Amino acid sequence: MNKHMKKAMELRNETPMVNNCAQAILRTYADELKLSEEQAAGLGCNFGGGMKCGGVCGAVTSGLMVLGAMGVDEPDRIKEFRQRITDNHDGLINCADLLKANAARGGVRKEHCDGMICEAIGLIDELAYGNDPT
């Protein structure tokens, strides 16, 4: 688990939990994006729960936001980000579908969402830093 994943999990494990998946990712990269954590949390507040309506997973949307802010916007690299996530989840990318599939396997929601966050962060770090987030 790298430094970004550790920070995201610290944010997700605060009590009470106040960071959705998008906020946890955006706040994790706030310093690198020259944002305050409050700004990052504000940007991500409406993307948790698939834009609060079960749409595209907030870990995916915030991952794409972070990559864009880091200057990673080549279509092939962005396609790779999305494709690797969908490949890992039976073609699913929408929050509602991912959660439904997780529940059908007997999974725990928070563990699933934390896994999606770590997966997105791993891909961000790979695509933006070559896996070395220094």
C-alpha cells in the first residue's frame, strides 16, 4: 500500500466517516494539485455514490479528475484507466451495478468502495508517476 492509498484509507476510516470515494481520492492528491483539502472535498462531494444516483463510480470520476489536473489527458491513457477498471469488474463501471454485484457475492459495501479507491489510486500513480508517487 503506497502513501496515497494509506492517506485515502485514513480519510475513509475517520469517525464519523465523512469522505465519500471521490472526496477521499481528491483530498489525497490535494497538495499535489495545489488545492486545499476543503476545496478537494468540495469538488468531490457530489460524485460519491455515482453522482448520488448510482451512475459512474466516484472512484472512477475522481480518478479521471486527478489525472486531468496532473496533465494526463491522452485518449489512450484515459481509455486504459477506464478499461482496466471495467476489466477488473466484469465490465461494470456504474456505482449501483458494482454495489449490486458486490452484494450478490456477499461483499461488504465499505470494503468494496475502499477497494475501488485503492484500485483507482494505483492506476493514477501508474499513469501519472510510473508507479512511484514521489
